[in-house]
Amino acid sequence: MFKKALFKSLYFWYFIVVFSWLANFTYLIIYQGKDQGLNLIKLLTVYPIFIFITIIIWKSKDLFDGKWFKKWTIFKHRDFPSFGKNLSLSIFIASAVSLFAELMIIRLHSAYFPVFAFYKNISLFSCFLGLGIGFARVRSKIISYVMVLPLFVLQILFIDAVSSSPLGKTLLNPIPEHFTMGLGGIVSYDSAFSVYIFLTLVFAFNVICFIPLGQIVAVNMEKFKNKTASYAWNLLGSLFGILVFSIISFLSTPPTVWIIIFTLALAVLMRKSTYALLVSMIFMSITLIFITSQPVNETSLYSPYQNLKIKFGGDIIFVEANKTYFQKIADFSEKNTQGKDYLKDWADYYDTPFLVKPQAEDVLIVGSGAGNDVAAALRSGAATVDAVEIDPALVRVGRLLHPEAPYSSSKVDIIVTDARTYIKNVQKDYDLIVYGVLDSHTLLSGQSSVRLDSFVYTVEAFKEAREKLKPGGVVVLTFAGGKEVVGKKLYLMLTEAFDGKKPRAYQTKNLTFIAGEDLSKNIHSVKRSVDLSEYYDRNTIKVDMATDDWPFLYMTLKKFPVSAVILILILLSVSITMLFGLLQGYKKTFTATSFFLGAGFMLVEAKGITELALYYGTTWFVNSIVISAILILGFLANFIVMKVGKLNKALIYILLIGTLFAGYYLGYDNSILYMGQLGKIIFTFLITLPIFFSGLAFSMEIKTARSISVVLFSNLIGAMVGGFLEYNSMYFGYKFLYLIAAVVYLFAFISDKVSKNSG
């Protein structure tokens, strides 16, 4: 009786929340979107898709139990996505498709809504949970593989339509504790409600999208008698999926290409099913038609980092990055700005560094974007200009569209890499180092999943920049927004980096800081500005300076953001509900050892990616290499287990936890890196050894398990929980993750001993 009453109560409140969200969405359209030129066709599609999605989420167990569309979902051996007896190829392709789908959906989420960069890894967690549930349901007689693409299409259509609505602006920055560079954000309880419900809905529905993919991989792996060999093919397929997505990212392909590749890969798997092929092709066509429409005066360009939208308007070209304003491109030369006050203001702004430090011969510009700062440097008479820009697509835009053609000058050397790595490694000194408004500002607030340029604004980074200045050289740093807190942090960080020598601070169109050894002799006045130097010197607001271990520039103090804690609790509740609901009746689908191994691995992987990217670069290419290397280490560990057989588990865990403590104490010891190439090799081994030993422990677990699907399910759920534990870095710093991981791996060892003794 109680269970029935509880179900009715949940049913009631579920639909109250659903219709409240629709009512609030309608209010936003009517009262906030009437003057925004909204695409009514897209907006009208939100309602039926939203209702259908909420019904699917609520009735997801019925869907996967075959009570919907039985003709499409009934498991048939002759139609099942595989290559018959060639199980290794089946596992390889299914794993590649799943990994490709993960990367595709993560990229789509962040391209449509910067909210997914603020709340990092939420997209990844939902993929883990969906795949994990798919593994756990491997024994089901119903495999809804035909629904894979229709489910993905519904999600893509929904987020595309919502991004075009007034709610899309709220989703630019949903974290009230962070500063926003003038972006929209949560301003009321109703907007907070809309954001949290939207994130929860996308999370839950993405879980459902990945369940059939998990089933496809799991069924093929279960058929393989040698479990470690099965896992090896799974790792190789995942590695191939990363390789394919990295290549198409390098080629700056749009989402239409990603979706076509995903569909064709699914078609290869489902080639035996006429129904599956027909349904997939129909839904792919719908998606392509829907998402490719855009105004005639706009064009989109997908870089490996973000979605750039180019808007043409008179003599100014506007550039947006992931739905947010980024930069104006125009001819800011004196000849072209005469009589045009709107251009003259911006010309003075870009000329500021070169008026502060006139006759600077050797100039370094980091975050050069489409070339406005470079053009200003050339107008000032600079002899050489080194322009560092992480995004190759922005450089391409500058080459093709900038009216002053700064990137065509023989004085300019374009370096496509991240700012921190270039400054650390360059063997050259400069008269002037200019920090442009780096394109990653909109990603920094929440620490994006690839941590793009997240280590540019730390005390250590500014110290490295100081070392690259000539005698009398100057650093000019321009930052968009955050006058109170971010401005104070930058002021203190520059003071620390220059051994107590206080910078000058000015309010121009943005915040401008000037730092150097003796500013009284080396700088000139700043036009059209307000001097804030004394204001920051006297300001008593308490802030924590950003460091390499705690690089959260936009957070005032080391603390857990309340909004993030609320969302984590909501998503954990949703995850638990979906696990119990969708796995009802499935016994023996969990192993504690694999769960803790997954949680520990996620922490170690996050820490490893962070440190390796810090020293080798935070470009997409480096991150792809690092993630691929992690999979290769897992493959090598698994290969050793396959060939050697039984290993001493206690020794593996001792080495694993020991290397974690070594990393904790030596991870930020720069003296290792000063040893040259040998130091980098030692550092790399130090960071990656825990990943290797973790791979050994996990492969041993697979080898001795009764079911590989149970192990993989538990591991994926553990990885999701480990991802949530990673948020502790926002309070304790990234280094602390080593200690959390050590404790988690200790639990893995204890649970392995307990299960062995009880079994």
C-alpha cells in the first residue's frame, strides 16, 4: 500500500514539475522574447518534443522492456548488431561507436549551452550511467537498438530549439557564485528552476539514449569466452573512436558531419535489420534539415574547441563563440575611424598597450584572436609580433576576413598553441607582452572538461611571463568583466608575481592591468580610462589567488558553490532513481571492487590530464593524445594480465597507492622539469604510473569475474561517482584529488578481500 501511494505521489509531482517548466518557458517566450526575432518554428517544436521526452523518461522501463514498439525492439539473433561469429570486430566497432557518441554529445551540449562548461563533466556522467545500465541489462531479451538514433535525434532537436529561445540566454551562465563577463545568468527563482529542470531533463534523457549502446557492446562482449581479450577489443575500439573524432575535429567539421558518421557506423552494425536502417536514415534526415538552417547574414565554423558564428553587419564583423559575444572585427586604422566615433572608441582600446609602451620592438600577444591586437601592434611600429592563439579557426577567420590583414604581414609570426605553454618554452624576451581577451574566458568560470587555457591566469603563469620580459619590459593584461572580485584577484596575483611591485589598473572598455619592474619610468598615460590602482590597493575584499593547484579565477574564495552542490544532489537522486527503476528484477549486477576502481580511476585520470596538460599544453591535440595514452596504458596493463595470468593483487595496490603519494608530493616539483627532456620523461612516468597500476587491478578483476558486464557496469557507475568527487578540487585544489583517490583505492582493496573471503 505504501509503495503504491509513494508511486502516485511521485507521479503527481513529476507532472507538476513538467507543466511548471512548460508554463515558465511560455512566459519567457511571451514576455522576454518578443523583441528578439525568435524562430517560431523551432520554438513550437519544443512543446511536443519536451512532452514526449518526459513521457519516455517516466516510462523508460516500459520502453526497454519491450512494451513500446515491440516490432522494433524485440531481440533477434539474426538482426542483432554484430558481425556474427567475428566477435572481436563486433566489439571493436560497437565500442568505437559508443565512444564516438560520447564525444559527439559532449561537444554538442557545450556548443549549444555554455552551461555544460560551467557544470563540467555532467554530459560525460550521463553517458557513463546510460552505458552502465545497458551493461547491467545485458541479459534482457529485449534490446531496443533500433531506438538509438531516434532517441539521439529527439535530444538534438530539443537542445537546438531551446538554445534559440530566451531560456538560452539564462543557460549561458547558471552559476550565481561565478562572475560572468556580462553574460546572462540566473537572476530569479523561476530562471533557476528552469535551468535546473533543463539540466536534469537533458541528463536523464541522455542516460536513456546510451542504454541501447551499452547493451550492444555488452551482448557482444559476453559472447566472447576470453574476458580479458574481450576487454582488449573494447579498449582498441574506444581508442579508434577517439582517433576518428579527433580527425574530424582537426578538420573543423560541423555537427552534420558528426551525425552522418555516427549514423553510418550504426548502419554498419545494424545492416541485418531493415527496420533499423530505415528508421535511422529517416531520423538522420530530419536532424540535418533542422539543425542546418541559419540566417543568410551568418555563417558558422566549428573549431576543435567551440562553435564560432560569424555575423556580417556593415563595416563590422561580429564573432560569437558558443552562443556568446566574443569579438568585433573591423578596420581600426586612423584613416578608417575618422568621423566614426563607434570605431574610434574601440581603436583607442586596442591601441592602449602600445600607447602605454610606445616604440616596443618585440611584442608578444597571447590570445590574438582574429587579429585586432596584432593590427594595433603593427600600427604602432613594432618590429616583430609573435601572435599566440589556441584556436586555429579564429586564426583562419582573421586571415580571411580582417580588413587590415594583420596575419599577412611579414613581421607577424603566428603560433597556434596555448598561451601558457608558449610562454613557458619560448627562448626569447619581449619589450611588451599583451594578454588579449582570451577566447577561453567563457569557459574558465566553470573549468571546462578540457580545461582550455585554465592555467593562463595563475600566479605561476604570471611569474613565467615576467621572466620573458626585457629590462624595462611591460605586461599589459586586458580582462573582460569582474571589476570587484576578479579585478582584485588579478591585482594581487600580479603583485605576487612581480615580487610586491604593484601593477597599475585602469577601467577602459574592459579592465586593463599594467605590470613591470619600474612602471614610473616605462609607461605613459592611458586614454579614456579611470585609474583604479588606488581603489584595488585599498580594497579590503577577501579573495584567494588562483594558482596552478587551484586555478579557479572566477571564484572569490575556496569553497563549494551552493548551486553546484544543489545540482550534484539532484543528479545523484535522479541517478539512483533510474538505477533502481531500470534494473528492477536484475540480480547480482554490482561488484564493490569494480565500483571503487572506477571512482579512483576517474580521479586519477582527471588529475593526470590536468598536470600533463599543464606542462605539455592545454590544446585539444595534447588532450586527445593524453586520453589516448590513458587507453593505451589500460590496454598494456590488460595485455600483461592476459599473458602473465595471476598477479599479486596486494603488490599491485601497494604500488598504486604508493605512486599516488609520490605524485602528491612531487607532482608540482618544478625542479624535475628543469632537468630537461629527462625531467619530462620522469614527470610523465610519475603521473601515469597510477593509471597503469589501476589498469592492472581492473584487468585482474575482469579476469576473475563471472560476468564482464557486471564488472563494467559497476566500474562505470563508480567512474560517475568519482567525477562528482572531483568537485572537491574547487575547495581543496587538484592536488588533494591524489589523497581522495588513495582512500578510494584502499576501499577497492578491502572490498576485494572481503568478497574473496565471503565467496
